[in-house]
Amino acid sequence: MDTNSDPTKVDFAIPANDDATKSIQLITNYLVEAIKEGLAERKKDKEEAETKAEADANASVETEAAGIVYRTKRDKLEVKEFN
């Protein structure tokens, strides 16, 4: 948006020369990099969540002896009786 624009018609005005290709290129490159960064963070978070879920699944072990289930999960021992 530059001086020949009405700022009341937009939510977020970016002061720049909207007729100059270099100005438009600068702004769009900034937006593209921000989107790439956000996608990379989302991918990293998803991979970390999958790794954690895998580790949790591998940490759970069940053993049945004399009608009692012993379950260890993350250094925690749960004892559950059943009939």
C-alpha cells in the first residue's frame, strides 16, 4: 500500500510501493520464507510426536501371572487384578 491507497479498506496495511516489482518481490519473498519456516516447524513437531508415541508403545510391557496383570510403562508399575 502506498500513498494513493485507502488504508481503511484493508486489515493489515504493508507500507510499500505497490507498483514497484522489487517492492512486491521483497514482500512476497519474506512471506514465502515465513511459510517455509512454519511448515518445517510443523513437520518437526509431527515427527517428534510420532517418535514419542513409538517410544511409549515400546515401553509398555504386559505380563500375566496368577490372574494379575503387571504393566510397566515409563518406569511406572501398574498392578491390575482381574477374575
